[in-house]
Amino acid sequence: MLSRRNFLLKAGLATPLLFGGYAFGVEPRRLLVTQYQVAPPQWRSGPTLRIAVLADIHAINPWMTPAHIEQIALTTNALKPDIVLLAGDYEAGMGRFGVGSFVPMSECARALSILRAPLGVHAVLGNHDIGWHDGDNVRRAFRANGIHVMENAVLRLKKDGRPFWLLGLGDGNYGLDDLPGTLAKVGDAAPAILLAHEPDIFVDVPDHIGLTVCGHTHGGQVVLPGIGVIHVPSRYGNRFAYGHIVEGDRHLVVSGGLGMTGLPVRFGVPPEIVMITLGAGLPASEA
């Protein structure tokens, strides 16, 4: 008969195995759609927008394969966004340590090229992209597949006759972001959305920007019950770790991302497609 002592011993040994199996084999393959309604006061004159955000793909075999990326793109299309924003880090970092095998950016971009939205698909680069060949792999592959890359650039768009600006920053981790210079390119008072990879930029975003959208943190990637987030790659700790963050009248949405870095595990932060409904008259709500 199994004694209480032996039961507790075996349970103690099994728990790390169960955790490891789930974090390694189950959660990384999940896919959630996380919904936010954002109603910043700066958006009073702006249109109601459905924004899909894909962040931190980190394409690598056998976890984030081209076929899996294509399924994510198809799921995104089924949500019928008005615009798709890609928040950086398409290259994987784990391959440097002999974990998995690289997916060429040409294959990643080909899978993402099936994304469809009336106002287009727009991307910024992340630190992992710049870290490999200065980002040229991604720029070249995205350009060949019709994906618009923005680096300290602005674009004026319209929906329902109402204009707005989309701003895309260069990567901040490598000091390639130029927020003042990008803001200076905005030509009128139409409301604006800022797309950046790292959320730390939010401390410098001026009040007139309606919404800032970022990735980079993976929501911590591993969040343990009773302990919380193990590590957030941010100078501000957990302040910008994940979700819909409001400071004064300024709104930030940080995606938990899709892929992995460091170790091929996720726990407590499943991969997600973020859907933001942005409009002045909407009731604010969390996912």
C-alpha cells in the first residue's frame, strides 16, 4: 500500500515533470484570441477600428514552423480586422544555443503574406531581427512578400472617411528608434497609433498619441502560480509586462506574443492573437 510519505515523494517528483511537459509540449501550441476595447479621449475624431496584433513570432522548427505561422495568419483573417500590425521579432534566438532549427525569413514572410486587411499589413522590426544581419533578412523577405515595414516612418490612412496616422518605430533595444523625428513627420491633427517593438518607449510617448501597441515582453513567458512573472525584459520591471495599460489618458497594449525565446517553454502566458477594437464611443473593457 502506498504510504502518505511515499505518495508525497512521488507527487513531488512528478510535479516538475508534469510542469515541464505542459510548458514544453502543450502551452506553446495553444492559440488564444485576446480582445480589448480601447476608448482613448484622443480618438474622438477617429474611426472605429478592429486591429489585429501579431507579436514575437520567433520562427523556429519544430515549434513555430511555416505551417503553424500560416494557421495563425488564417485564424487572424477569420477575425476580419481592418488592419494588421506585426510588432517585431520574427527571427528566433534559441537557434543560437543549438535549440531547434532556423526557419528562413523567406518562409516566415511567405506564411504571413496570406494576411488580409482592408487597411493593410504593417510591421516593425524587433531586437532579434536586428541582431541577425542587421534586420536585412526580414526587410528583404517582407518586401518580396508585400509586407510593409516601418522604421521611424508614418502613414496616413482613412476608414469611413475619417483619417488617422500610423507611426512605426525602429528597434529601441539597438537604439534605432527615433520617436521625436517620427512624430515630426505627422502632418496634421488626425489621431494616431504608435507601433513599436519594446514597450519601454511608452514613458516618452506624448499625450496626443491615442494608442501605443507593442510586443517584446512575451508577458514574461513563464508565470508561476503564487510566484508570478519570472523575468520581464524591461527597464521598468512589470510596469509594461502585459495587457492593456492606462496611465493618465495614455493607452498601451502589450501583446503576450506567439513564440518563445531563451528556452522553448511557455507557462501561464499562452500564445495569443490580440484583437483591439479602438473607438471613442466604446465602453472600456479587458479581455
